[in-house]
Amino acid sequence: MKSFRGASAEAGAGSDGIAGAPVFLEVTDVLDLHTFAPREVKAVVQTYLEEARAKGFSTVRIIHGKGMGAQRALVHAVLSRTPFVASYQDAPAGAGGWGATVAWFTPSR
């Protein structure tokens, strides 16, 4: 599990109920950014990518929502700067369409 500082889907508090306390999330092949404050998204995505790769995932899906496209642009910028991301694209229609992005990692050595 990885600790992310800040947001909670329920009350803006960590697992201990204190605002600003770390929130512990299990790292899976899907990250839903709706539970994070916009100011946290860049750091959360960077940390998530590192942790997902360390767990052995070769593909991940990041749900950023459709909205006006700001979160999508931020996620794509992080993916573009991440050396072990081989490619990325909008998710298929049944997996979020342009409200989510699928990324593929280069093989681990």
C-alpha cells in the first residue's frame, strides 16, 4: 500500500479521520482521481505510476473524468515525462473513453 497525503472521498480526511492525514490506498491497475483534490493530482499520479510499476503491472488505467479536460491534460503531461511509460491513449469507450487514460509501461529489467 502507498500513502498519499490529503484527500478522502468521504470527508477530506485520512483513514484516522483527521484532515490532511495520509490516506492509504491499495495499488491496483486502476486509479480513480475523483477522490483527490486537484492540487494533489500531479504528485498522486507520479507516485501511483512508480508504485504500479513496482508491483509488476504493465498497463494501468487512470480515471480523470471528462469535465473540461484539465485533469486529462495534467495526467497526459505526467505520462509524457515518465521515462518508463512506453505509450498512452484514451481508454476504450467501455472503460471510460476520453474520461480515462490507459498507459503501457516499458518492460522492467
